[in-house]
Amino acid sequence: MSETEPPADQKSLGLDKDIGDDFADLPLRIDGLQKSFGGINAVNGATFDVEKGTLTGLIGPNGAGKSTTFNLITGFIEPDAGTVTFNGEDVTGVAPHELADRGLVRTFQIARELADMTVLENMMLGPKHQYGEEMWRSVFRRGETMQHEEAVLERAWEMLDFFEIEHLANEYAGNLSGGQRKLLEMARALMTDPDMLLLDEPFAGVNPSLENRLLTHIHELREQGYTFLLVEHDMDLIMENCRRVIVLHQGRVLADGTPDEIRSNEQVIEAYLGGDV
């Protein structure tokens, strides 16, 4: 499925994003990010941006700095230099949970579900600022708290239905297949109502059927205004689904363009694609 060809029979979650604000065009901007480990420059001046409502691919050979860049953007490690700007705000080094509150959320190559809790219980942990976490609301505004919890539960079922895993709601998350865990992780991420999702190899270990389902959901969400930055090793998948591709090499941006431009870029072919695109 191509980004330029929206999927048929789109489901709307009623979550369409407002793309009319001042930072709608370029919500994420990375400028001169640097990070060294023991004298090795893992990220060496990476600079790029991500456009609103797009699925942008981030690729590169092993050791190119993709994972470190993701970790720098999402606050899991602090950069030695450079800035991360999200929706016009400098969020360099901001903690991951604070970034999630601001609408920037990531998934992981290995899904991080809570194995001893059910799928539905995992979903209920996703939303931010839950009333039940505030003692004074639980005691003095019980009715309001119950209404909020009912709304969270309704949204959880809505997400499970959207990702077609509602039949697994009462299954322990640890019993799910790898592909089902990926669906759960993305569904749980959306419970935070993010503006942007950074996807770290979401298709790794996923069978073709679930891969197609997940891609369909990503494109549907993109059509509703969500923004995605995707790290993925499957070159065909990137080229067929992303409108724009950013290539990292030795911690720097080697190329940035459309799939056709990347395919024909001699530096990319030499550094990453091995001459066979």
C-alpha cells in the first residue's frame, strides 16, 4: 500500500488531528545531534525534519546511528550537542514520559507489554493524567472519576477493535504472538493520543498477514493526521510505503528525498544498498 494511495474502507476513530496550527508542517526538527560512546561517534551532526501527516522512513546500515538517534529524540539518552524541537518547543533531553505528555511517543523493536496483565489491562495503563491516580479525585469526586474511567475503557475497546485484537482483550499479554504484541503496543501507544509516533522496526518478526494489517492501520491513522517516523530494515517496505526517506550513514544524514531519489543516489547505493536497489 502506498502513502499516496489511501486505503479503502477507512475507519475513523474520531481522532482526526488539527493540522492548522503554526507547527503543522514540520512538527519534528532535529538539528546537529551528536552522541559519542567511548570515543565512537554514534551520531555525528544528524539534521533533518519530519513533515506533518506523513510516514517518513529512516534507514541506514548497521551502526549508522538509527537507534541512537531514536533514543536521543525520545529522551532515553541525552545528546552531547544539538537540539530536538517538537511542535515549536525545544524538547532536547526531556524525559520520555514528559514527551509522551506533549504528544511524542515511540514504540520499540521488542514490544514492551506487561506480560502478567491482560491485553485490556495493558490498554488501560496507556492514557495520561488518569483521574484514578489522583487521591483527592478518587475520594471527593468519585462520580467524575468513574465517568473518566468509563471513557478510558470505551477508548480502549475502540482501539482494540481498530487493530482487530478485541477478541484477545482477556488474554494475558505474555501469551500473544510477536505480531499480536506489535499490534498491542501500537494500540496502547495511541491510548496516549499522540501527535507523532516513532516506530522502531514495528514489522520485525511479524508474519506477512499481520504486517499488512499493521501497515493498513498506519496508513489509516496517517490519513487522519497522525505523523510517523519509521525505522525499518525491509527496503521494499520502506520504498513502497514512505513518501520520504532519510538515509543515515556514520551518524550523519547522507541523503534525504523521495524513494525514487534514494534509489538513484550513487552515494546511497555505494554506502548502503550495495549496488542493488
